Amino acid sequence: MAGRVRIWRNANLITLDPSREGLGLIEDAVLAVSGERIVHVGPDADLPTDFTAQAESVDCGGRWITPGLIDCHTHLIHSGNRAREFEMRLAGASYEEIARAGGGIVSSVRHVRAASEAELVAESLPRLDALLAEGVTTVEIKSGYGLTVADEIKMLAAARRLGEQRPVGVTTTYLGAHAVPAEYKGRNGAFIDEIVLPGLEAAHAAGLVDAVDGFCEGIAFSPAEMRRVFDHAAAHGLPVKLHADQLSDLDGAALAASYGALSADHLEYTNAAGAAAMAASGTVAVLLPGAYYFIRETRKPPVDLFRAHGTAMALATDCNPGTSPLTSLLLTMNMGATLFGMTVAECLAGVTREAARALGRLDEIGTLEVGKRADFCLWSIREPAELVYRMGFNPLHDRIFGGVADRDRALPIAKRGDIR
Ligand code: DI6
Ligand code: FE
């Protein structure tokens, strides 16, 4: 047997292994790890003796183990916040009044342009630490607040840097087609020609792009404009994702599916044909209840249609300063259940296996299976539903990334007061 083996015993496993039923539960189980990989998953009684002989073992005390949580849709890298704008909205201010007061997405763009890469990293680290403290082991991070070639690259480089500063997997998504900046107002086509497509090429050449995303909406980019971006992504062999049907039904889900997108996200206004097309193309529905809650949307994503068609569903925070200032995947699961009517099993799969699928990384992460990365969490709970049930309580006991437990490293968690 290669390498030193470490075994976690006396645990209950939520494996999410698709070859097992439901959550893939195994009680009184053992998880064995060698190096960065899982080498055995099963009931204690089945543990091969060569493991027990030479392995170092951790007694989990009957705790539960899940795969490491995966936040598959975030705008974690940003600068400044929009609390003032939030307060104005509470007081009844209109969109125009907020825009006139310098608020809205343009204010986030202004802050990101003014920040250095190091400042973006420093400002975003507390948000990342909040996610890690609740068991996140992989996070997707988008650009989209730079909206110049250099500033989009700066955001993606900052995202990669976060992954070097903390034990976490980071996947980067190029979101040049997020908004039209003031200097291109009314000239979407020119913005795509002069910034979005050249930015995609430059960021990709720098090795900073794992996927390409866009905001397909009346207030952002049309389906025809998104096709231009997706055609360019396809020409460079990059997978795509789409912010689709969030505020209106533009057939965004079907558009994403027609490009074999990894995911289509938001989807409050998605129709039956869109749900069916996504199921057929294996495009994951990434649901973002934090944004739904924060903007007080009333139209729910069509969860019943996704179930009926067999469309995979994931859940993510959409952490962003404008519509979802949320850094808790545990609360996101609770919202998926209470606001969208998802089951406990759907919520747990949504932040593990289905989130991995939405990132195109299911072969590596997202379930507890032999051969996958040893990214997992120990929870001080008595039953799986507790992870979805509580609001604002964190039962995480330990987080293991690549076989190494946070309890065995001096993990520098930035002071919560630092968050901006
Ligand atoms: N959908 C949203 O809700 C946000 N972006 C997106 O694509 C809004 C981002 C912001 O207001 O900063
Ligand atoms: Fe988003």
C-alpha cells in the first residue's frame, strides 16, 4: 500500500455515492486516506486488516462525515460593499435614486478598478474564511466587476491567489459579460468586441480561466450577444455557464443547454422546455436562494419541473455585494429547503455532488468514493437533516482538505471584524 494511511473510524458517512441509494449513508463506518486520496469507504466491519495494522486512526466519536462542501457560484472577489444602497432601498429609494447616489453594480466596478490585486485578496479573504469555517473545500469565483481587460485579469489572478493562501480548491470563471460599464453604455456590441472577447483570450492565455459565464438579461446581455461570447469560449475549448432567467424568461436555460453548458444559474423564470433541454444536455440547475431572498423575488425556480425532467440541482451562495451578501452554505441549504421546497437530500447533494458536477469536477470531488480527493467534513450532529435545519449555528468539527485536517494545521482565520 502506497504512502501512510490515516483512517477516520466510528463515523457515519453521507457518501452521496450515486451507486448507493439516496444520500448513500453508511453507519458505523470508516474512511481511509492515503496522501490526498480516499482509499477505502465502508462499514467498520469490512475494513481490510492491512489498513488497521499500519494506519493511524482518528476516533470520530459517532460524528457524521460529508464530502467537503462546494460553493459553485460566487462573486467572492469584490471591493467595498453596498450596505448604504441596501439601507436606501429599505427606506424606499428607487433604482434611479440609488444609481444617482453612485450605487448599483457601477459602484462595485469603481471599487474593483481602484483596488490592487493584493487589496482584492486582502478584502476577500475574510469572506473566504467564513466559507471555510462552515466546511467549504472548493469555491468557484467569478470576475465581472473589472470590465476592462486588465481589471478582469486582476480579479481572476486575485481569485487564484486566494487558493494559494488557504487550503481550498479555487475554480475561476471569466464573467466579462456581467454588465455594460458606463463608458460603453448603449454600445453592447462594441463592449463585447473590444473588452469581453479580447479579455477572454488574454485571461485564458494567462491560465486564469476554468469556465466562461455571462449575465443574460434585459438589463445586461441578450441571448444573441451571449452566443457570441459562448462561440468564442467554445473556439478556445472552454466550458460555459450562464446567469439565466433570473428576472425574466429569455429562454436562457435552453440557450445554455444548446452549448452543453456545465450549469445555468438562478432560473426563477425558466420554462418547461428549458428544464427539459437542461436535463438532456446534462446542464446543472444552480439555484441561488440568497439572491432570491435578498431582492425579495417572489417567483420561485421551477423545482418541480427540474425533478420531473431529471435536471440536476445544485445550491450556491452567489456571494456578491449587490444581490446576495451571503457567505454561508449552511444557511443557503436552509433557504433551499424553506424558500424553494427542496428536500434535505436535494440540499445536501446540491452543495456537494451536484455542485461538483456544475464545475465539471465530479470525477475528483463531491462524493466520498475511493480514488477521489480526500476533501471532507466532520459534523457534530445526530442526523443529516440537522445540517439543513439550523439557522446561524455551525456544527462543523473538522474540515479535511487533501487528507490534511484543519485541526492539524495552524489555519489563520482572519478576524471576523475585518470583513468589508
Ligand atoms: N446577477 C445578480 O443578481 C448580480 N449579478 C448577476 O449576474 C448582481 C450583481 C451586483 O449587483 O453587484
Ligand atoms: Fe451570480
